[in-house]
Amino acid sequence: MRLQRAREKKGLSQERTAHLAGIAGYTYQKFEKGESRPGTPLNPRLSTLLALCEVLEIRLEDLLPAQAPVSPPDR
């Protein structure tokens, strides 16, 4: 949701945001949903996150969750 709010604040479409960041529109849509494949957590490259931050004029910290997700214990 952070990406979507930042994008809407800039008045950009998903497709335009993706183009300016150098990624596919479909990929950007998945980023906004927070998943790379159904049921699979999002794991974008740092360079992609930095490109999105530049386009949306936000800090990297603004995209990160307040707390790191908890990993399930190894079995």
C-alpha cells in the first residue's frame, strides 16, 4: 500500500511509474500487491527499490515495514 499511496500522490499511473523505474508494468502491479507470485512474498532487488524511490521521490525507509517479518522456525 505504501507504493500505491506514493504513486497516487505523484499523480502517476502504474504503467507510467513502472516505465520510469525501468520495470515491467506487470511487475510493478505485483509490487503494489506485495507479492511476486500468488502466495509468495515480495522480494525485489535493491536497485529496483531505489529506482522506484527516485521516481516517487520517497526515501527507501518509507517503503520498508516498521518491523521485519518474523520467519517461521526451521524444522
